[in-house]
Amino acid sequence: MTDPAALYDTVSEEIGKVLIGNETVVESLTISLLTRGHILLEGVPGVAKTTVANLFATATGLGYNRIQMTPDILPADITGTSVYREQTGEFELRKGPVFANLVVADEINRATPKTQSALLEAMQERHVSIEGETLDLPEPFMVIATQNPIEMEGTFELPEAQRDRFQLKLTVDVPDREDESTLLERFDDDPDLGPDRIEQVVTTDEVLSARETVSEVYIDETVQEYVLDIVEATRASPDLEYGASPRASIAFLNTTKARAAVEGRDYVIPDDVKALARQILVHRVVLSTDAELSDMTPADVIDSILDSIQPPGQETVEHAANRAVGDGGSRDDADSE
């Protein structure tokens, strides 16, 4: 299953046996998995943030570990350490829970900055050093860190530089009345409904093959310019103290290609950029003092920026489609013109 669209449809259908709503979250998780990204997942208690991650891991066959982040957890509790074995008189390497395909850092803002940094370093470097020995993390490797936005006592907010390491920030919303009614019916029929009710429907090899397909998706120069206009506007906005970094531009490049592939296209359109702009930028920008006093949110500023920038027109979409399918010559031939 090298087709990302087929992979997403299969995973989404399987997860839908348990999960009600939040299809956008599942799509974004798939996008990040296919582009080596990490996710910051936010939502009030009880909206199944951890369950979503567990369901996704089960359906995709990813090895799954959950770490409950608390103020007393140490970096070694995440990465691992050497343990002395009295029976043998030797030290034995004990790997930490970070050695999994999908790691859930539950309530990451409850861990101290030192512990947060240990996890984020592993995310960036994709390897861990223990007692001078460097160990590669498994592939695929993905971190989903959850946050609770309403209980801030005893928490350590992620610094801007560390939030930037997360490719996307997703929000798990409270379900609407219809979805919650369906949820009640399902749990009335099966009180133990959970991740063990679904099965693995794709393999790791299929995920890695789908990644290769995503890398071949075409993004037109005009769409890249549109991305740069948006990122540059965050840096120039009077409502923002700090705008997005070049890492945000790279996130746009990778995730828009993955979204196009998941939607069944082999070329990126401006709507891909607009659909992912909030998820890419909302955790990366910092409001100015005046904007905070005006009760503005980062999402408000991003929406305003999107409204102020004219996206490429329909001719760009048609041109991208033609280039992707090779109308009028191969992509290489077009590039040489």
C-alpha cells in the first residue's frame, strides 16, 4: 500500500470503529507520520487525546509507549540508563520508553524544562546518548505530546524554541451533540470499547513506501512563493512579537505535499497551504503585548494574514496538475525549459 490516500482511508476507517469525529486529527496524524513530524495535541480533559494516539498506533502497527510527564520525572526516565547488575558485576543498558515508534508524552508541560529538553533532543536528533553510547531510535519515530489548556498550576510552559520542534499543533475538540449521542450508544452496547477493539491494518513497510510517494509530490513555484509570503507576513505583523522560523516554511513544504497525497493528488494546491496554516503556525508565533491586551489569539492573527494575502489562482492549479501528470512533456523536460 504505497498510495498515501489508500493508507489514510484504511487507517481512518479502522479508527472510526472506536473514535467519533475528529477526522481532521487523524488526517493530520497521518500527514506527520508520512513526513517524519511530531505533534503537539491539545484539548480539555476527557476528549480522548491519549486514546486517539493509541488508536493510531494500533491501526498503523507502530510500537507504542506512553510517558506520564510529572515534575519529578528525570531525563533518564525517558531516554534510559545503565543499571549495575550485582550478579554479573557489570552494567547493563536499559533503554527508556522513548525507544518506540510512537511515543506519547502525556501532559508534557508538567515535566521540568530539563526533562522536556531531553525528549525534544531525541525528537530532533532521532538518537539518544546513554553513558557515552549513541543509540538510534526506531524508524518510523514520532512523538505526540499532549497538553491540557485549562489546568496550569504546577506546569512548565514549553518555550518558543521548543514548541518550534513540533511540526503541527492539533486541537481535540469537545464533540457536538450528535457525535456524543453516537458515543453514548456505542458505549451502551460495549462498555469496554477501546483500542483493543481495532486491528493493525497497515505495515511499517507500507508506511515507509507511502513516505517515498509523498516525496515525489509536485509543488509549483507559485505555491512556494505563497508559503513564503505567509511566513514573511508573520515576521512583519505588528500583532506578533516573533514570527515563524524557517522550520515553519519547511513544515509547509512537507505537510502540504503529504496532504495532497492523502487527498489523492500528486501536486499541491493553495488550499493545502490554507488548510494547514493554523496547525503549522499557531504554536510558533508569539503575540505582541498590544495584541494580548486586545484579547487576540495567535489563530486570529494567522486568519487575518491568510485573508490579506492573495493565493495563486486557478491557472496555478491547472499548471501544477499538468506538470504532475507530465502533460506537454515530463517534469524534467519542463524544468529544463
